[in-house]
Amino acid sequence: MRVVDPTCEMISASLLIIGAGPAGLAAALAASGSTKNIVLLDENSEAGGQIWRRNVEQINPKAWQIVSQLVAQSSVQLLFGARVVAVINKKCLLIETPDGTQQLHWEKLILCNGARELLLPFPGWTLPGVTGAGGLQALIKSGANLQGMRVVIAGSGPLLLAVAASVIKAHGKLLMIAEQRSAIDLLRFSIKIFFAHRQKFWQALFLLWAIKPWRYRHSTTISAAHGDQQLKSVTITQAGKNEQIACDLLACGFGLRANLELAELLQCQIKSGVVVVDENQRTSREDVWAAGEVTSIGGVEKALLEGRIAGHSAVSKKFGKNDIVEQRHASLFSALLQTTFLPDPVLRKLCKPDTLVCRCEDVTAQELEKFSDWRTAKLMTRVGMGACQGKLCGGACEFLYGWDIPAARQPVFPAKAASLALLADIQCEPLDDRKNN
């Protein structure tokens, strides 16, 4: 590798962990003390990820406890506010940090880079006041003032309950949770978690009781959001009947998608939208492990277990058989979530011909329907060529039209011109033995 710009410093890590949410923190703690140099990298300004994100009052106590232990370890370097720009070769990344663009060389790597929300288009979804469910939760934790604001939450899955509880805590006026799944689906799910995941059952029941059960409607779908420059009302559909509700905020949660860009660029095997791992959390690459939502959506307990297993495995430390048993149990819950709360194909009907699908480039559904694949549509309409680089509209197009979205390309995220110029001057080595499928 040839570095042209001498100002681009090199960081070396015996073990690199990308993502400082619960999985990444657990991995770093498990590996600490057994290797000479661990680098824990995250694009946020502090640890915690979305699940343990700091609120206006304080950092999550569990996150703080782990971070405190890591800070005391001289072998651990916490690198926050850093984002991966590109994969230079099998063992080196180009990253942007608060101190500038740098190269990061690693010997072993654990991917704990989480997931993002799946946003599905419907009339009015781009109005100010319409957010993702997780997005609203993040805003609340950042100090957003919801005092007296009328809030509707729509979509599907347990996340809706957690967001509703956050709204109430932030003194917002929760009007309704519009759960798309039917009463029968929810009853089956409840019975299964009662017998197989009893703690999850009581957590959900406690949240439901806290938000008042009459605010929770099953078999209900968001049909449209209305307003000029700001959200004014929403239309929900239940049993074939429409109802318009005046509100100030709408939070939609249609599920989560694993962040696969780095795994794809590193040639890790991907299957069914997640990174494939063995019981030690090792990917198809011998020197790369993965843990948390990137291996399947399953919540904080699964993330902690997988992070701990990956951290131990990466430094050849033994871990207890109980960890494997508990991880398998958590994976069963993850699989149950996916089968119960997959986006229903009926949601495709929400997207009308004049609905924007790519909000970055103002591309409507009508413009996209004439194409049979993502590549052709991208060439002809610029869908996926905006600031999000297809991370939002790509998932929507995959759901709406059944398109196969091509693997990630570099830069992984929009980067500074100086970083792109440096990348062009670096002799990148090709990655061999492509294993994506």
C-alpha cells in the first residue's frame, strides 16, 4: 500500500470493534486484557448506540458501567465521532475522525454496526413532523420538547410500545398506536413468548399497561399524512374504514434492516439480509466476527450475549456454555420477531403513483414502476444517488418492487473531498474470494 499524503496518519489495532452499542461494548469488555491494542470505533460522540443513547438527563447506567471499565483498561482506545469511508484492503480502512482522515490497520475485526429503520413510502411521509419510530425516540432522548404535542405511532412490532412509553415520559399526548398486525397474529405471538420468553412477555405487558391498552389498535394501517408545510393530521384505516385524526407528530416503524455495507465490502457472507455467523459469531472470513442487530434483529439481550461471545472468540478466550445456550434462546426470539412482524405486502398499496419514493432526488413511484430492476431505474431517474446513497429508498424499492439492490460501493458514506482525493491516491488492493450471495 502506498500512502501519498503524509498527513494521513496510521492507527493500528490488534482488535478493531466497529460500533459502540451494547454488542460492541460487550465485545470490547470481553476481549480487554487479552490483547495488546483494542480500538472501539463509533460515529457517535459517545458510547451507547441507539438502544443506550444518552438522554438529556444522563447516560444509560449500563453503558456507563461498561465504558468506565473500558476506560480503566490501558489496552482499549475509544475512538468516537469516527466514520468508515472505505475499505482499502483486507486489513485496512480509511476513516474520518475529528482529527482528520486516517488509515486504520487491524488484525481482527468485530462488526457491531447495528441496523437502521425501514421507511416505507405513503402519501405525505416526507412532511415535517413525520419521522421513523426510532427517530422520534432518538429526538426525545436528545431533548426534543413534546409538551402537549399530539402524537400518533404507526407500523408494526414491539418497538412501537417502547416509543409510546418514551412519548408519554416526554409529556407528549399519545393519541394512538396503529398496529398493522391482526388480533390473531398478536395473540399467537403473545402465547409463544409467554411460554418461551416469559420475561419479554411481562415487559411488553408492562409497556402496554403504561400507555393504556385502549390507545393500542390492531389491524390498523396508516394511509396518509396531511398538511402543507407541516403535519396537521393523518388518515388511518381499520376494517376498511378510514378515520382522520388531527395530530402534530407521526412516528412510523415498519421494522429494522441490518447495516450490511461494511460486511459486504469485506466479503463476509450475507444471507436473508443479515451477516452469516457460526456459534462463535465468526463470519465467513476467518478474521472477522459480527454481533448484534447486524446478525439479526433481536434486542439488547441478544446483542450483549453475541458481543460477549464474539469478544471472547476473537482473542481465543473460553466462554461459558451458558452463553451459547442463552444466545440460541435469544436467536429464537429474533426469528419469532421476524416471522411475526415482517412488513405485510398490503403495505405496497399505500404507495400511490405520485408518492415520492426517493426523497433525496424527488423520484416518484410512477417514474419507477416502468423499470424492472434497480440499476436501470437508477440510471434513468437518479433514484438512490442522493445524500443517503440509497440506504433509505433502496430498502423501500426492494419491498415495493422486489428488486435486488446491488452490494455496497465506496465511499461507504458521503465523505469530505479531501478524503476522496486521498482515497484516489491510495493503491487499493482488491479483495479476493468474493463470498457474498
